[in-house]
Amino acid sequence: LGPLDVLVNNAAVTSFEPVADFDERHFQLMIEVLVRAPFELAQRVLPGMRARRRGWILNISSGAARHPQGPPYTARAGSTVYGMCKGALERFSTGLAAEVFADGIAVNALSPSGLVPTPGVIHHGLQRGVAPERLEPPEFMAEAAHALCTGDPARLTGRITYARPLLEELGIALTV
């Protein structure tokens, strides 16, 4: 396929289990998919990107990476490990952005601003009871991802961002 210009890490897996009862196999799988795979894939594409002095790495994150607000706490039970993995992915993104900035490579983390009704979201029933205005069309993420993977790496790198605010900042209007 030739050299890679863009790497988008979008794989995810989750088990909604409380920490006290979290299955070790589920934990290992989540760490492998959500943290280790983006790390190893970045290692594989960086030599070519550095040689060409250009490239874009985009890690898809989630609002689950945000720290719960409280007390009182109202966070969904069982989302701690998923949030922990996404938090690690965001820290990896900013750290790697700093490491490869001088090489002309952009690294960012992008989350949806609302709930995107993906097959995984529907499988887990996460969209049930969510107000329609909190749902986000997939096109918002697609356009934001495109902007981050084509933008100037000197300006659009090291971001932990959300689709709608990024589109607004960049003046990209979407109507769906």
C-alpha cells in the first residue's frame, strides 16, 4: 500500500463492570485494544512519517476520559476502566505530539461532543433515554477527523478536542 500518511486509531472494546468485580480477561483486552494497539501502531508508522517529514495520527477518544464530577457522583456504574483507558490514550496523544512536533507530524485525540449511535452504542443500549439533542450524527466526527488529518501539523497538534467545538473553531458548518 505504500507509506502511510494518516493513522486513525478508532478500535474500542468495553465491559461495563464495577472495578471490584472487573474480570481480568476483560481488563487485559481493553488495555490491549485501547492503549497498547495505538502505541504499537504509532511505533510502526512513525519511521516513514519522519522520513517524509509529514504525517497525522488521530486517536479517537471519548467523554468517558473526563474525570467524574462530584460529590455527589452520578457517573454510570462500570465505566471506570473504559474512562481510564481513554484517559491514557489522551495523555499518550499529547505526549507523542510533543515528541514528533519538530518532525512535521500532528497527533491529536478527538471525541464526539454527543453520543454517536454507533453499532457498539446500540448494542449496549447506551442511546436509550438520551435526549435527541445529545445525539451526534457521525458526520460531525467524520468532518472533525478530516480537518485534524489534513490540517497544518504546526497548528493543529497536541489537541484533546471534541467534534462540535473544533468544527466551530475552524469555521466548518455542518447541517444534518
